[in-house]
Amino acid sequence: METSSNSFPVLDMAKLAAGDERPQAMALLRDACENWGFFELVNHGVSLELMDEVERLTKAHYVERREEKFRDFAREALATKRPDELAKVDWESTFFLRHLPVSDVSDAPGMDDDYKAAMGEFGRAVEKLAERMLELMDENLGLEKGYLKAAFRGSEGRPTLGTKVSNYPPCPRQELVKGLRAHTDAGGVILLFQDDRVSGLQLLKDGRWVDVPPMKHAIVVNLGDQLEVITNGKYKSVLHRVVAQTDGNRMSIASFYNPGADAVIYPAPALVKAEEEEKEVEMYPKFVFEDYMKLYVERKFEAKEPRFEAMKAMETLNAHPISTT
């Protein structure tokens, strides 16, 4: 599929794999990663039947297990909080599942066996898709095949992968509350299976908020802070938010393919060298992913640049430089 410079990028995985249109598809991937930080992926290889089952079970789980609790929260928040306090509230009902390095899906409370099985299978499917996307990014960046996947490995030789399952119910005071406040994602590659009927996700591009259009059976891909660091800024993580809606309950299943906790993150030397041949290059910092996450938890809804500067300061003050071997 094609996109103009003003339309949201939609990539066809089949065209990225092979064929006469592959060069055009790879160019579109490059533009999406460098200038958008987001794109939608079709023909991605995740079973459509599995996606339908995950959607059905997720929506049923919300109604059966989470809706009443959220209504209590919403009622109390709107009745007791001042407008400035509501500005810091996220209008969402959320729970988390871990897939890697060790899955906790089978132990997740409140999920029936069918839902656990579907989410386990879905986790394996998005892991495979994320790693295929990293290989395509290696190629687009001119890196050795497998470089990005290897960069995400911690001491156990594996990345981390978790899924945030969210519902964004109708909000009667959307002028006061965001579904989810603006932020960049801390990690690597994020794969989002979102509601195809209820919108709300937006990204900031060229100073304006742009809708990420709902599309049946598409996977939305966005890039996190770690890919910006590894590419030394060639790829960008992008501010995004969820706007609360007055009608409809938006489903969001976001899977985060991130580095291992003790993975050392730093700009790829091959990219730095290539840039240095053209101009003076400002380097992104080197750090342990877990250290970045500790800072991110405190500053998630702030700009990413001060986080990078804080990590750079830690690197400078560290008397024992991080080993990369």
C-alpha cells in the first residue's frame, strides 16, 4: 500500500518480504521509522482467527471482571477530584501480562483457560513478528542481520516481552480527562492490536496531533526510546496519547518487545561511524536498560530528552564504564 507524505503510513508485510514492489515498500518503512515513528502493518502473519478470538475474549473479560470496578473509579474521580487533578488521571482500565523471559500468563488472576491460551498464543505470534520487523530495520539501517535482536539480549540471551491489555470506556467529561496522557514508549518495538471501531490514539507530528486510524486486523507498530538510542537518532520515538471518547469502549492490546533488563544499550558503532563521515555527530548515551526504566517510571509523562541527558550524566559520572563485551 502507498502513502503520501501527509497520510498515515500503511505497510504490507507481503510486499516487504519479496517481489517487484519490495524496494518501494522498504523505502516506505524507512520513511515511517525516520519521520513518523509509527505505521500500520497488514498481511503481518498473525492469524486473523486468533485476533478475532483475542478481541472477543478481551471484551468479554472487561464486562465480566473489570467494568464495575472501573465505573466505581470513574464515579469517584469525577465527584472528588479538581480539574488540575483530573488532568493527571488516565481514563483506562488496564492489566499486564508477561511473556518473556518467563511467562506469567498461566498464573494471571481472573482469566479463564480459553483466554489464557489465546493470550499465550498471541504473545508467541507478536514475538515472531517483532523479530521479523527488527530484521527489516537492520536491512534498512545497513546493519548486519540480527544486530538489533542481539542488542536487545540481556545476560540470559533473551529480550523482555509483555502485553498491556487496556479498555478506554466512554468518558462524560473528555474536556477534563485524557484516555492516556502524552508520552513516548520506553522500550524497543511496540505492536498494538487496537479496536477497529473506536478511535482515540493520536501521535504528534510536525506540531499537530494526527489520528492513528482504526483498521480491521491491522497491527500498529511504533518505536520506543531504545531504538532511538541504538540508531543514534536516525529512528525516533514519538509522543502519542489516547483521547477519551464520549461513545464506545476502545480496546487496546499493546505488546512491548523490549531489551532484557541488564542489556547494555548504546548507539550502533556502524551508524555512528557513517554519520561521522558526513558531519559532527552528537552521541546518545550508553546505559543499562533497567536503569533507564527506573528513571522512566518517574518521568514517563515528561519529555524524553531530559531522560537521555540524565543517563548521559550517569555515564559520565560512572567510575567504571559499562562493558559491552
